[in-house]
Amino acid sequence: MEIYDFIVKNNKGEDVSLEKYKGKVILIVNTATGCGFTPQYKGLEELYQKYKDQGFVILDFPCNQFAHQAPGTDEEINEFCTLNYHTTFDRFAKIEVNGDKEDPLYTFLKDQKSGLFGKNIKWNFTKFLINRKGLVVKRYAPTTVASAMEEDIVALL
């Protein structure tokens, strides 16, 4: 199994094959709109704008598992991010990243790269960097801001 084998739901409930992103450098992030890390959207959007023409994409997966910090509907979350942070990168349907109902994509990501305290996602804004061949090359803590990942992303572009 590889990253491109997964099918996820976009924020309109439509199936999207990750095959669509084959050959791109991908940053996958579990997000929340009411989190102390929510302002990271600004830096993520800046990074996306800077490198999207070179084959960089960000895949945003809202998650309400951590202190219920993403309580809205997919539409409300998208509206919040678009209006407040002017995000233009791809956003998907709200998912779970840990536990019995965790999305298979996150099971795969966590199997590829454990965090400092094990496999489970510790909080919102955990990030996974995937190279152009679809390999998960790095996992970043929620506290890691966009500018701290830029060098790694540029190296893969």
C-alpha cells in the first residue's frame, strides 16, 4: 500500500483519489479552527503560495478529536479558513486521526512515521511531509511552524 492508493472525501463529500497528487511534494496536516495553533494557517498558506508552482501541495484534514476545537460543519470550517486566513490549498472532510474510527490514511501515515511519543497524533496541526515518490519522509510536531519546514520542502522540490 502507498499514499496514492487512498481515497478521501473532500469538504463537499466527494471522493478524491490521492493519485491526483502523484509526483507532488505533499504536506498533510490535521487542523482545527479553534486551536491555539490555528494561526499557523497563515504561514501554511504563504508556504503554499510560494511553492505551489513548483509542485508543492498542502492537504488539510480538519479534526475535532482534540478538545473539540473543530466543531463546525465542513462548509463552516472551509468558510472560516477562507475568510480569516485566505487559504486556497485543498481542504477535506473532517476526520478522526486516532482511535477506532481513525481514517485509514492516518493509520498509514502513523505507521510510516511515529512521533516523539509514539504513533498516535498528539494534537492538532501535526504534519507529514511526503516526497514526489509518495514516501513519508518527515513528521512534524504541532508546534512546528511553516517557516521551520521550508528548508525540508525546498530540498524535495
